[in-house]
Amino acid sequence: MSHVIIPEDALCVADYERLAKEVLPHAIYEYVYGGGADEMTLRGNRESLDAIKILPRMLNDVRHGSTHTQVLGQTWRTPMMLAPVAFQKMAHEQGEIATAQAASALEIGMMVSTLASVEMEAISEQLNSPKWFQLYWQVDRDFNLSLIKRAEKAGYQAIVLTVDSAIHGIRNRAQRAKFALPEGVSAVNLKDRPELPRQAFTPDQSIVFQGMMSEAPNWNDVAWLIEQTELPVIIKGILHPADARKAQELGAQGVIVSNHGGRTLDCVPSAIDMVAAVREAVGSEFCVLLDGAIQRGTDVFKAIALGADAVLIGRPQFYALAVAGAAGVAHMLRILREEFEVAMALAGVAYVKDITRSSLL
């Protein structure tokens, strides 16, 4: 990582959001920050986390403590991973390369988006930490298969299928800002995607139902995907416990409880509100991750106490990348890791496995 001065007032994750607003073009900031429609889900993600209280235990000996944990048979330095965030060259000229360098430096895994602005192979070369490939379903199954095989060959260790964003939510904030992808930024991993046939609609048909949603994955596609790879398949975007159980029955190795950062359907529960019910539905051994509004080490603690194995860090990586490149992302991740260690120590918990529902009020 090149030498970059970290701003003196970047003391917590939220500081990077504030600083990013000063350096990013307005339309890009609004696109990344914004949620769907009236942004009730976006606000609710943070409000639900804030409402949960930690109940600490005193005088426990935690001098032998550690944040190491097991996720899908892998040993992680800390129960955090970078979420798949698209088009990172909008934040920095190196894009996902810089983010991958930071993740490796901090021994934190990274999910690489289908919509990355750098080829998945080049990103993988920078990652010495856990690396998973996130798949946005493509209409052409053969093209999906080609993406999976590229991920396998590049050394990715899991396939993450996103299912809660088959179509864009209503994003009025981005519309008002007149957001458009900047010149030179594109989904380079989709450059060979076959063109979609033009559709003609009758007056009684819907461009949503008969149009855009005709391209969306369904449970049969999930079953097909699982059959195509020996890599574990994780389903991202689950809120309903019955859907988590269905994914488990089909052979998925895990789920990510998420509402897509409040960016798709508005007025839905937060991930932190649903993770305990999902955990109960799938049992103690199934992999359950949580994605949504993680900004503090105490947020990580709360998510694990309610049943998550680990959490994903989404928007903060983009903000830190915009402010200070790879060094900014690494600094942001170090802040979170250290805050999590402090939360564990002050709550009287030495190991991640010992963070349970009894750790909360």
C-alpha cells in the first residue's frame, strides 16, 4: 500500500462517512449512501442496532482472549468480512485492488462483487485472506457457469448468490442526484455477457413482472447452482426463517441475513431483528452471517450474541477507500477490530464462541 496520510479526525467508522461526503462527487455519494424509497429500512437498520444493550460481566479473566473464529471450516482472525460492494473505482483509481490489499493486511476476508470494476482474477491475486465471489444471477445459465468456473480457477473459496436484488429498488435519492456511472467505470467481469433479447409487451403485461422479474433466479436456479460447483454456496439476502431453512434443505452451506443495506424493498425488517429467528430455523451448525449497518465493534458483538457467525462491512469500505485509499480501508478495519476486542474485554468475554444471548440485556 502506498503511503497515505490518514486524516487526524478519522477516529471511528462514521468519521469516514462524513469525510467521504467531502471528497466524493455529490451524485456518487448520494448513490452509495442512499436507500430505497423513503429510506425507512435504511434508518431502521441503524436504529435496531442502537436499541440493543450489552449486559457486561465483571471480573472475568480475559487475558487469554482472542477474536479468532471458525466460519465454513476456515479460521478467521476476526468475525468480519468485507461485503460485496460494486464499482469501487468510483471511489479510488485502484478500486477493488486497493480494498483487497487492505483486507489482506488486516487478515480480513473479502467478497468480490460480480459488478466489481476490476477483473475478479486480478483482485484474487491481492487477497491472502478468505475470498468469496458474489454472483448476481445472469439470465444465461452458461454465462453464470462461466463466472463460477472463473471464480474457482482464481482461487475463490465460496460462491455467494445475492437473491434480494433481482431488480433495483426505488432509489429516489440517487434519482434526484442524477447518478450515472462515471466514464471508465464498468462491470468488467460481465463484458462477455450475451445480449438479452428485446422483449415486446402486450398492453396487459407488466415491465416488472413479465419483464425484469423474468430474469430473476428462483429456487430451481439455486438447486442448479449448487450442483455446478464443489465450492460452498451461500445465499445472501435472506430475512424470512423459512427461506433460510429452504436454502439449507437445497444444500446451501450458509445464508447471509440482509436487506441489501436498505437499498431494495423499503419497509422490511433489519437483519439484526431477524438473525435470531434465522439461527433458530437452521440450527447451531449452519453458517449464518449478518449484513447491515455495522459501524462499531459493539455492533459486531450484538450480531454474534443474537446468532450470527460473522458480519459483513459494506458502505464503510467505500467511504474509507475514497478518503485514503488502501490505507484508509485498512485503518477503518483496524478500528473495527480493536473496538470489537474492547467490547469483548469490557463485557467479560474471552472468546467469540462465548458471546451468547446472555451477553445482552
